[in-house]
Amino acid sequence: MTGVQTCALPIYHGIESMTLSPNPTHGLVNILGPKSDVTIYDQLGQIVLQKANTKTFDLTGHPKGVYFVTLSNEQGTITIKTIRN
């Protein structure tokens, strides 16, 4: 073997390394990390959206403002603040 082969797959170092992109957003959001169950809360703590086993969600139909996105998967659970412009 004369060379080293590399793999372009992303490496995640636990749930705390997961992020949302873009943030702030105009609607469609990508989860940078493994597929997760998503629960999104408004500023009053009310659930506005839930999706299972996904890497994307869409806030297009929701009012502009601050939302709290809870991601849960086999690595654990994390809540990330996002802004809908």
C-alpha cells in the first residue's frame, strides 16, 4: 500500500457538538449531527413542531422570533436556541 485513504464523513464528538444551520434562519434548518428527534418550543414554552428521526425542519410557517430546539438521539439530549428572521 503506497498511500493513505481518507474518508470525508463528518466526525461528531457527542451531543454537545451538534449545531443548527443556518442560525438565524428564514425557515429551513439543517441539523449538523446525526438524525434526531426534534421538539421545538416558542418563547412561552409551547410546542410548535415535532419531528422524529430527522436532520431538517422548517420554521417557514411560524412567526419570526426566538425558538428553543430540543434534539434527542442515542447520544443524549440538547437544547439549542435559534432565531427565525
